[in-house]
Amino acid sequence: MRHSPRRNPGQPALITYDKVGRAIGAFERGLVTPSRWDAYLAGDNAALTQAERVGLATFVRTGCASCHSGVFVGGQMYRRLGLVAPWPTASGSGRIAVTRAAADLFLF
């Protein structure tokens, strides 16, 4: 998992198996399951507080669920932001920062 010596001569590897393992471990230690969200998805409507149910209704009503859905409420693919309203800042321009492809502007 070392970067090509031609790309980074004399530089230490930015990505190593050790770093990847530590990152995955940190992520997994943050997982909380079974959670109240899991119980709600299993049909227990009382698992969420009233405020959480209101927030979920807003999340669904305003269209967030069109991209962020499923058990993990995570996006399943890259989506373009700024379609409904202009993207509010010049920073955070999306995948273009990685790919340098104009088509990836505001794609998150």
C-alpha cells in the first residue's frame, strides 16, 4: 500500500495497512447497535422521541430521504448538490477536488 516512488520520492507512505486498520477500528468502536433507530426500523414506533420523529418527518418531507436512505441512512451513490438551490459556498466543491473532472463539481 505504498505510494509509487515516482509520485512521492523520499516521502513516507500516507496510507499504510496499519493506518487503515486503525481507521477501521476507530469507526467500528463508534458503532452503536442495536440502537433505537434499529428498533424503530423494526416497527417499534415508540423507540424514537417525539422530537426525533418530527425530525425524521422533516427529513423525509424535504427530500433528504431521496439520497439518504436505507438502514444506514447513508447515500448509496454520489449525488449533485445545488440542484434545488444554489450551493451556498465556494468551498466544499465535491468530487472535483479528487478527480479534477468538471462533471464532478458539487458531486458528493
